[in-house]
Amino acid sequence: MKTVRMTDEQIRVTGLAALLEKLGPDGMIRFLQQFETGTGDYSTERHRWVDQLDMDLLIKKLREQQSKT
């Protein structure tokens, strides 16, 4: 199989089918979950930038974006 000529979607579908065939549904899910855990503390990181936001600045930025569309 020449993966160079496959689209990203074709590679994804083919890969999932191979996992399902070799590992079964439970094994496939367990394998995929190994790559979905993420790192860091989302709440702490979000507060670092959200707490610095100013309502007037947000309104200004929203209006700028609206005027561009």
C-alpha cells in the first residue's frame, strides 16, 4: 500500500480499520486513549490569560473583527 498517495482521511480510516482488525474494539479504544490524555492544568493556564482581559478591550476587539467581515 502506497501511503504517499493517500489523503490524510484515507490514512486515518485505514489506520483505524487496521487497529480494529488487529486489536478488536476494546483494544483499539485503549490504544487511542493513550494519545488523548493531554498534559498541564487547563484551569490554571486559562486563568493566566483570562484574568488579564479587560471588558472594554474585549468589546473593542469584537467590533474590530465584526468590521472585517
